[in-house]
Amino acid sequence: MEKIAELEDTAKRYFDLKHHDRMNSDLVKMSNSIIESLSSPSFTFPIEKEGIVSEGTTSYFYINNIACPNLFEFLSELLHLEVPININKTKFGPGEILISIDNEKDARQELTSSIEELKKLIHGKRHIKID
């Protein structure tokens, strides 16, 4: 959980700096740091162990109800996608992850697959400057 809190903090600092000084070289360093962390093989979203199944959707909430609005705004800009970020049947949002599957075992498999796909998309954006 500490890792995602650090990433959220870095994303917040990124946007604060970007708002004041769009040409700062630290922007690229912060961007690349977030990208490398999110696309690393060891990264995982800190979600509760059990999902909640309701009306055809399985919801996973982040541990301790943390929210990451800056991190998801960063991902939105990086990937040119709206939040929540849709990957297959999974919607990644700043406060929860929703999967359009009504069985937790199948939802968990879909989640694992979608996280790997998201990591690939993020990894493909290494060393790209975000406007």
C-alpha cells in the first residue's frame, strides 16, 4: 500500500509542478518514475482480498479506502483514456476497480489479466513526455 501512496504523491507533485512550470526537467523524471513503478513486474494494486459481487459486477476496493485521483489523472493523460480506465471487462478507478463479471473467481482472473495488459500499455509509454 505504501507504494501506491508514494505514486499518488509523485503524481500530485507532477501536476503541481506542471501547472507552474511546464518546461521543468523534473516533470520527465517524475513521469518516468511513475511509469517504471507501475509497469514493474512486482507492482500490484493494493486491494481488499475479497471482492463484492452485485448486479453482475465484482468490485474491489483499495485497502483502507485509499483513493488515487492524481495517479489516475496521470494515467488518463499518459494513455489518452478517460477515467475509469477500461481494460477488457475491468474498469480501473481512483477509489475502486470494477469488473463486469458476477463470479469472484472469474473476476479475479480477469483482474490479473487486465492488470498485466495495463502494465504493458503503461510500459509502452516510457520516456514519452506528457503535455
